[in-house]
Amino acid sequence: MGVPRKPVEPPTPEAIAFLERAMEQYGKAAYNFAYRLTANEADARDLTQEAFIRVYRAWRSFQPGTSFLSWMYRIITNLHRDELRRKKGRYQEELPEDNAPQEFGGSKPLATDPIEDYMAGQLGGPLARALSLLSPDQRQVIVLADIEEYSYQEIADIMGCSIGTVRSRLHRARALLRRLVLREQQAQP
Amino acid sequence: MHYDLETIDDYLHGELDEAHDAAVHAHLETCVPCRAAYDENATIRDWIRAAADAEEREFPGQISARVWETVRAAKPGPFAFLRTGWRPLVGLPVAAALAFALYVGHPFAHGGPQPGIAASDLLLEHDAQMADNPLADHGMVVPASFVDSTQPTSALIEAVDTTSASDASDGR
């Protein structure tokens, strides 16, 4: 990842113990979350690695008694957003805005079936293909609401937006997924 | 009356308040189009969950290896010594320097304004003299602080002795 790194402080026994426990208990969840956001193993690895380095650097600021996983997801969400902003400068067409009409990839003509196009062109499982139809923000909301089962308030806290925004993104994402999911279901034996 | 899809989504996620939740629940029992919309949304959510379970991945060992590598390669920052066991070694000299600076910076230390005579000091001195001076009943006693410093103390003592001696001879 191209995230600029601040100096990492030399290891202390407390920091090592914190990081060790964090990776042991939450590494899998963090990696899967990152994978669902990026739909790409290499990017998910980089994102998770950077997130744990952030955790190590900021471990003193973690408030005991609060949800570590929510904190972790917030770090991953912010890192992912930063990374997308950087990429957006280079590949503007890859990132449809939330409020803009959904172009299914921006430059692709709508005369062809966008779902068919994506299904044919994407690797990975059905979920990865489905999530790739969504904007990054919509993807985050769907993952947090439907897979991680967070409340709107928790999602708003993690994503740093209002409940109203969460609600509208979720609704829009579900509308986009409707056709694809129903088609996937019919295709299953 | 039908509920909009957002409200049905909110119901699906358990985000409605108790009264609203009960109303939507009752409505879905009887309204076929709303029930169909709810079922569709529930289907999408369930499919996403099932797909997520099926595609779940293990935590790659190379991530932790790379994280530890970064942590071990860390160099101390310019102020890192303040966060380590050096704290007492740094703190003591800093405290001593601060104490010295306070002392030197205080007006007493470099001939600044002298302290005035506190009223309470005067009263204490006055009380002490009233108690010791046998002439206390005969007039006001001037505190020593107000005595002209140019007059030698021995002259004052002599004056008092002379007065006492003449009083004694008069009495005879």
C-alpha cells in the first residue's frame, strides 16, 4: 500500500503482548473484512498488515471495555478509503460516486447487461462478484450490516458518517444487489 | 397503504422503535406486496451471509510475519527515550534545572523589591512588648521596627535605666 508511514516505536513488552493478542484473536476477522472490501487477496493482505501496524502504534489509545473489532474495522475502513482516494486520482472511472447514477464501472456502456459483464469478467466467489458491483461505501455498509451484523449506529461510528447516510447507502446497495442475487439463487441447483 | 423499501430494510435490521416495529410486523402478516418486498430483502441478506461464510479465509501467516518484521525494524524516534525506562534519569536533572531556574528567577535572589512589614508581624511584636515592658500601662509602646535605626540601641537602654533609677529615687 502507498500509505505513508510514521515511525514505529521500538517494541516494548506491553506493546508486543497487545499486538500478539490482537492478531491471534482478530486477525482472521480483520483479514476477511479487508478481503470483502477489496475483493482482492493481495490488497487485503496489505490492508490488514497496515491496520495491525496502526494498532501497534496506537495501542495505548484503545479504550478497554470498548469493542476492539469495531476499532479495528474503523482503522481498516479509513485505510481503505485513503487508498481508494489515492487510486481515484489515477483511475477516476473505477469509483462511482455514491450519489451519482450507477454506471457499473463508469465507462462501460449500459446497452449491454452490466451484471452479465461483471459475472463474465470477475474472478473470485459469488460474493466477491456481487460486492464488486457496489461503490466502496456501499460495499462497506453491506459488509458491516449484513455480514458483521452491526447496528446502523455502530456502522455510522465505524464509517464516520450519519445514520441517515448508512440507511440510504444500505438501501441503494440492496437495490443494486437484488437482480444479481436472485439470478445467483436461480442458478444454484 | 404500503411501507417503503427503506422502512422494510429498517425492520429487517431491527432498527425500528418498538411501536413502529410492531406496526410493520402486523402489516406484513396481511399485505402481500410488502411481504414480498420483505422476503426479497431477507433473501438478499441471507444469501450474502451464506456466501460470506462459504468464502471465509484463514488469516495468512505472512501478514503477521510482515507486521513483526516492521515492528522489529523500528528505530527509536527523537523523543522515544521519554517513553522508556530513561524517564527517571531524564526527569531528575530536568527537575533540578527547573528548581534552580525558579530560585535564580525569583526577585529575592537578585535584589528585587524587599518584602514589606506585614501588619500581623507588627501586632505580634507589639503584644510581646506589652507583655514584657513594665511601662506598658503608662503609654504606647513603639515597636522596635519603628525605632530610628541611626540611634544606637545602647543609648535607648541607658535612657530606660535612667528613668527607672530616677523613679526609684523619687520614691525614696
